[in-house]
Amino acid sequence: MGTHRIRILWGALLAMVIGLWGAASPALAYDNPELLPDHPTPVIDLARVFSETQRERLEESLGEVEERTGWKLRVLTQYERTPGLAIREFWGLDERSLLLVADPRGGNLLNFNVGDAYFAMMPRTYWVELQTRFGNQYYVKDHGEDGAVLDALGAVEICLDRGGCQVVPGLPLEQWLWTLTTSVLGGLIAGFAAYPRKEGETVAWAWLLLLSPLWGMLFGIFGIAPVITRTSEWLPLIRNTFGFLAGGVAAYFIAQVTMGRRLQSETDE
């Protein structure tokens, strides 16, 4: 019985050693300078995300951006192989460097290694929004991995040319729909607050002002501010304003009719 237990212990120990060796051996690939190209390039496409033509155009574009703005943009795509820390020395990454890493193995395709100097122009919330907008699985499915990387870089280039951004430029459809929804909801609250509660009254200004922090926040902060900070187009702004007014008018008359019927029924009783 003792011999049998010893064999079990030795077997478990051997299995643990083999498992640790197997788990540790791939880690060698996470710092492998042999994967680096033998010529200078701002793009290392180990995951084969880009076509040859796309890669050449991207290299040319990143070179032009660096020459025009003085900011360094670098792209690394990887799947199972990565040069790891060797990439820093190869590209000379510093505080004015941005490294975009595209790796489809995670929940989000995009990761950013942002130099400290970038944060003076684009805050940390900008990079979180950039990652969630272009790197999410739905965007990648609709636009492809190459499209997600190129669109994210395009947003960064726009902000570099502008001298900085507080939010990611552009208004995606889903975000605009959210701003439209909050605008309509703000209008409903304002319309309900404004319906007359006294005889001879047209607008209940006291109630309208009392609830103004609520409908003002829904319309102004959540409905208008995200639009004007992300796009210069007038159409989304006009639609949100119309949604607010339509919601307000609808709530005003619905509340007026409802209260009128209630008063009429009370009078009949």
C-alpha cells in the first residue's frame, strides 16, 4: 500500500513538472527578437491582418504622420507569436510614441501602449473610448480586423492634426440613437411638467423649472453634448432637437387630455 502511494505521488509530481514545463515553454515566444523584421518599418504584421497593398499604404501613411506632426505611431499585429519586449528597442518607443497592438485572442482586438506625452492632448478616457468603439467584436465583425485597426489609427491622426481631442471624433449610429433616446425622454419629462394644473394656466412654469435639472440633463448633457463634441454635422443635432420638442408636445397634450378626462369623471360623479 505504501509503495502504491509513493508511485502515485511520483506520478503526480512528474505530471506537475511536465505541465509547468509545457506552460512555461511558450513564454519564450513572448520575448523573441527573431520575429522582428530585418529592415525599418512602422508595421509588423505577424497575424497577417493586412494585405500587401494595405501594409505598404499604412507604412507610408504612418511615415507621413510622423513627419508632419512629430508623433510616432507604430502597429503590431500578433496571434500566437510576438516579439514582446524586443519591440521597444526596435522602434525606440518613448513618451511621444503610440503602439497599437492588434491581438484577436482577447475580448477586444485593440490594445494601446500610450506614451506619456500623448495624455496632454488626449486623456485616458479617450483611449478607453477608442478601444471600445473600434475594437469590440461587433465592429470587427462588420469592418474586419484591418478596418478596425485602420479606423482607430484614422481617429488618432485626426486628433493629432487638431492638436488634441477630449473624445473620439465621429458619431456612430448606436451612440447617436442613444442621444436621440435621451433627448426624447427629456422632452417627455419637460412636456409632462409643463401641462397646466390650474384653471387659465397655459404652462406650469413652476413645475417646468422644478424638473429642469432632470430634463435639462437628459437633453443637454446626454442628448446634445455628445453630438457637438464628436461631429460638426448639423443633422444629428437637428434630429435630437426635434425629438425633444416632439416628446415635449406629445407629453403635454397627453397629460392635458388625461387630466381633463379625470376631472370630467369626477364632476359627473
